[in-house]
Amino acid sequence: MTHTTKTRIVEAALSLFVRKGVIQTTTKDIAAAAGIAEGTIYRHFESKDALVEHLFVANYVPLAKTLDTIQRRSATTMRKLESIVRHLYKMFDDDPTLFTFMLITQHDAVDKVPAGTTTPVAVVRKIIKEGMKQGSVRTMDPQTATHLAVGLILQPASAQIHGELSGPLSQRANDVVTALDRLLRP
Amino acid sequence: MTHTTKTRIVEAALSLFVRKGVIQTTTKDIAAAAGIAEGTIYRHFESKDALVEHLFVANYVPLAKTLDTIQRRSATTMRKLESIVRHLYKMFDDDPTLFTFMLITQHDAVDKVPAGTTTPVAVVRKIIKEGMKQGSVRTMDPQTATHLAVGLILQPASAQIHGELSGPLSQRANDVVTALDRLLRP
Amino acid sequence: MTHTTKTRIVEAALSLFVRKGVIQTTTKDIAAAAGIAEGTIYRHFESKDALVEHLFVANYVPLAKTLDTIQRRSATTMRKLESIVRHLYKMFDDDPTLFTFMLITQHDAVDKVPAGTTTPVAVVRKIIKEGMKQGSVRTMDPQTATHLAVGLILQPASAQIHGELSGPLSQRANDVVTALDRLLRP
Amino acid sequence: MTHTTKTRIVEAALSLFVRKGVIQTTTKDIAAAAGIAEGTIYRHFESKDALVEHLFVANYVPLAKTLDTIQRRSATTMRKLESIVRHLYKMFDDDPTLFTFMLITQHDAVDKVPAGTTTPVAVVRKIIKEGMKQGSVRTMDPQTATHLAVGLILQPASAQIHGELSGPLSQRANDVVTALDRLLRP
DNA sequence: GATGAATGAGAATTCATTCAT
DNA sequence: AATGAATGAATTCTCATTCAT
């Protein structure tokens, strides 16, 4: 079946974590939302913390890999960034909950990611650094450039989550790509 | 005296909230850090929530006013934005704790701000909209433009907080202003 | 087969009960150690309590009978006690786990023994009382005498269990028999 | 006042631990017996474990010191042991609960005693060893001798606790002292 | 105003037991 | 007989809040 107990726990937890925050969500909440007994959570996850970690790592690390794969398929720096933006925004539109979860847990959960693992931010940094070498990105501090680019990409998602923007995020992709181009071109 | 009990509570709370998060900070923690008894907190604030709200509102609303005042003193769109960036980054360098607190509580606390109050984001939006009218900002969706600009401004602060950038934030102001100019100019 | 499921449960439980204590041993522990599913325990025992009771009664009552049989084979009071000491200490050396289990559950489990059943302590008491009648044991309160004798017999076992004595317990038999002789002779 | 909250917790816990066992006694039980809220326990002890440890260490270590002091006041080996037996049995009669608690937690709690601390058993061992040197105790393995003596001393207490002996334990002191004399004299 | 002991409503977690397969 | 997922009551511990002093 597609709805195993574990799946139901994961989905219930994800939705609640996003709506109420991780700490404010109790195991009782999760059990109720998943339609199971509280103790059942512990048949599938060692602890609430382990559940959070699972949710994050199981999605964050693969995302980085996917972004890296996607980026390789495009030739130019701007095409690479464009494909990343489109992929992320489509992901957001398809499953805003999952995307939001990653966005809000990002900083707390970073230390749970095995050291040395590629992150989405690292993929963006790599593209920008290569672009500078080739001359397709203007010369500036690569770390600053990366964070400015990431800011441009994530802020619309963040605004959407907090109700300050509406409609599919994919609609904003063109604007963001244009902004990235203006930000980075020599 | 400058160090009234209330001040000590506020300072202790602010520092702890930023270091450990609002929920993870207990009233016991705050009392210990402030060197007072736990019960004393309730002489000055109705509840922990009220303390959080006070901390946010007492700083967020005045900040918006200050930013508005500052922006009025400059003539052009870009000067306005530049002065805002410089003010914010100086604020960050002077009191990273306060700035960080506002950044992290921003979204949870927004509903605690009296409706209709001007916010920092609203100030940026106003500048951009006026710029568009005058032709000093290229034509695009003003809401998107605002969020892209805010993303550019805040991401370096966020990166600094999470240890991904270092050194005074003021050093980054030029880069950010340049980025804003590239993003917005016609 | 010698290793039926029930046997494996019994052996796993005994070993864990002795090592970790009855309460601290979970049914999960037992199942894991026995290499079976948790539910399977309940095919063979009504409850964890019933398992404990089985373990105790199945060994404690027969032991009392064995000790009684052994004691009958010897002629004098001291020979009787000596044969009991040697039997117990050999039992300890052969299967310290089983012996230890009986020693530690002794007091909690006593009420689980069918009323009127002969216990090992009762066997010792009988020997001493008969000895007093015949004049081979000095006159004193028989109940006190019994407990002093039992104390002499069991303390070395207890010390061994708790790591305060080492080497085969059988080696101590002579010392204990001498002590019993000094304690009891007229 | 003599009945501070902490005292009430300690007394309630002691009594329950002895009656039901440490693990079977819940913090809820303790709070109910002490007439306080469950959370209040944690104002006075870090955890249930810490409470158990406190109860043991706060009584076991001083007891050893007291026994040592008492033993010094007597001249001969047998007088020393006699005074110890009388002190212990009086203690038992005065506060059977405390004595019982120490007896039942003895082995589990030993590792909680700071290494190198004198224990009651060590006091007995010292007396016996000195006795052997002086020739007032017959030659035998001192460790075995110690445990046999301890067995003689404690078994009546143990029997009393489990309802197999009744009346003041002090009444048994003479019998036990005689038994020790028979056991140890050359 | 200040204290700090006490509260009690939950929070996460454990575990003996059940039951459909 | 055996399984193992699921249960839910019970357990330890936390913490914002109250209140007599």
C-alpha cells in the first residue's frame, strides 16, 4: 500500500512541523494527525528528534544531488542557474510543505547532515565560481555573490510561505532569473 | 540607573532568545542570566509571550520609523536604499543580538504588530514603488521587486548569523548596494 | 529437540533476569536474546509475571525436595548439613545463573510458592531441630539457629555473586562446614 | 520546622522504596505520600535516581564512620564486634525502614559510593584482620571470615524484614555475639 | 518590588500485552 | 505455533505561572 504507517507518520509530521513549528508540534499531535497511537511513532523512529532528522536528511541531501545533476545538463552559467530556479520553484508548487520544511529547518538541521555532503547552497556556489573563472560572472567575492544569489532565489519562496506573495511560484521564475542575470553578469 | 531590573530581564532574554531560540529559553534561564528570581519576571511582564512581544514591538516598529526618516533625507531611489542598507548593517554590527532577534522572530511576531503599522519591508516597498513612478526603477511587479531587494539586503545578515560570512557586515554594504542597483535600474 | 522455543525463552529470561534484574529486563530483551518474536513469549507464558513465577517455582520446589533427599542419606546432623552445603555450592558452580536467580528472587517470589510446600530453609530448620532433640546441636532458639546457619551458608554465595569473592564456591565448603560445626555443636 | 518539604520527600520515598522496591515506586507515589506535587520532587532532587543515591549515600557512609568510631572504643576483638552488632540492631529497632533500605539497595548502590570510602563491611574486615594478627581470631582466609561474620550479623535482620523472625532484633544480639565468638575464636 | 518554593498541566518515551496474518 | 506491528496506560521529567512572605 502507499499509505504505510511510516508514511502516514512522515506526512503528518511534515505538515504539522510546517504549520506549527517543530517544537510546538507534540508527538500526540503527530499521532492524532496520522491516526495512530502515540507509541507507534517509536516503532518507526527512535525519537522525535530522529524523525525530524530523517525528514530533513532524507530530502535535503537528495535535493542537492538532483540540483547538481540538473546543473550539469546546461551549458552556460545562467542556464544552470535558471534550471535550478525552475526546478526549485516547481518543487515548491508541487509540494509546498516539503519545501517549506526544508527552508525552516535548514539552519538548525545543517549539523545533522553528514560532514562533506553537498548542499544546495554549495551547488550554487560551485556554478558561480566556475562562471567567474570563465568570465561569464563578474568578479566579486564568491561567497558574497553566492549569498546574494541565494537570497534572490529564496526570498520569493519565503514571502510566499508567509502570505506576502501568492500564486504559483513558477510564475516568478523569469523575474528571478532576470535578477540573477543582472546581479552576476560582468 | 541604567540597569533596572526590567532592563536586565530584557537584555538577558534577548541574548538567550537569539542564542537558544525563544521556545528553548526557559524563564528559569532568563532569571538566572538576569540574576533575579523567576517570579520577578512576572512583576514586569504578564507572561513569557508578553516579554517576547515587547522585545519585538519595542524595536521593530521604531526601526521602521527610523528607516523611513532616513530614507526621506536622501534624494534618489538608490541613495534611499543605500542609506537604509548602511543603517541596517551598522545596526547589525553595533548590536548583532537585537538585529538577529528581529530577523528570527520576524515572521512569527508579525501578527503581534498593530495592524497598519509601518514595517521595514513596507518602507522598502514604498521607495521602490516611487522609483518606478519616477522611472528610476525598471518596470516590474513591485511586490516581487520588493522581495528580491529584501532578499539581497537580508541574506548577508542571515549568512553572517549562521557563520557563513564573517567580518563586519558594513563591509558588504557596497556589494549589496551595487547588487540593488543592478537589480532595479531601468 | 533440547532447544524448543520454550527452552530458549526460559534460558534467555533467566540469564537476563540475573544480569539486569527482573524488572529491568523487558520482554523485548527476552525475545531478542531468545531469537524469537515478542509475541511468541505469550504463546508459552500468560504474562511476564507468569514466566518469572515459572522460573522460580520450577526450580525452587524441586531443590527443596532434592536437599531433603540428600539430607536423609546422611546419618549425623553435621553430615546432613555438610552434604547440603556441598550440593548447593556444586549447584552454584555448575549453574551460577540459576542459583543466583533463586537467591535474588527468593523473597519476592516466596508467596508464589504453594502454601505448605517444603522450602530449602525448612529443610535446614528440620535438621537443626532434630539435632537439638538428639543433643547433637546446642540448645538455643531453633528459628534463630536456622537463620544463623542459613546466613553462614548463603553469604559466601552472595559475596561471590557481587564480585567480593572469587574462584569456585566449592572451595569454601570446608570453611563453611567448620563454621556451622562451631556455631551449632553443644 | 522539622518537616520541611525535602524531609517529607525523603521520608515518603524511603518508606515506599522499602515497601514496594525502588523501581516499583513511582514519583507519583512519592508525591502522593509526601502530600506534594510531583514536580516538587524535582525542586529538591535532580532525578529519581539522585534521590535514591542521596538516600543511600547520606546514610551508608556515615554509618561506616559511626561503626568505626564505636569499634575503637572497645578493647578486644569480640568487644568490638559486639558493640557493632548492638549498634546495628538498635538502629534496626529504632528505624527499621532506614536499615532495610540500606540492606536492599546495598549491592546496586555500592558504585554510587565515592571510591575509597569506608564501608560497614570494611570495618568488620579490619577488626577481623587485626584480631588474627593479635591471635584473638583463629587463622583462616580473612575474606571468607569477614563474609561469614557479616552473614551471621545480617541474616537475622533479613529474616526479620521478611517476616520470618519477630520481636526486637536487639534480643537476638546475644545469640549473634555468641555465634561470632564460636565462629572466630582460635 | 522581589523572592523562591510549590504547582500542575503536559511533554517525550517505555513496555507488557494484543491480534490479524 | 509464530510473527511483529500496533496499542495505550504509565512513567519520568519540564516549565510557565502563582502566591505567601
